[in-house]
Amino acid sequence: EGRAKLTARNFKLKQLFPTFEPMKTSFGELNGDADIAGRGNSVAALLGTSSGDLKMLINDGAISRSMMEIAGLNVGNYVVG
């Protein structure tokens, strides 16, 4: 069994993937927390059986609609309008 607790603070969106076209129109800071657990004898098995929580927040910024579509964030369409 494996478990991961991760914290990300003050990641600049434009600097995360500077050559990825959908990120070029995104700006602000990304902050987040993840707490996931899974079972298996390989990384693939651990990730395949994992469950947990993921929380992300973009401070003082925006993310492009195409980036939300790529990430599968349909809920963002309600926030963006």
C-alpha cells in the first residue's frame, strides 16, 4: 500500500509549461494539496487503484478555456460562464 501527501505553493502558471500553447494565455499562481492512497506492487498499479483528495486554487489569475477542456474540467464552464 502506498500513500502520498503533496503540497504545491506559488507555482506560476506561465512558467509550469512555457512552450505548451494553451498555457500561454494563462496567468496567476497555482496552489494545491493532494492526499492519495493506492495498492499494488508497481507505480502503475498504485495509480490505477488510487483514490483521495485533490484541491487546486488559482490565485489572481485565469486559465484558458482550451486548457480546461484538455484537463476535462467541465465544472469550469459554469464558473467562467
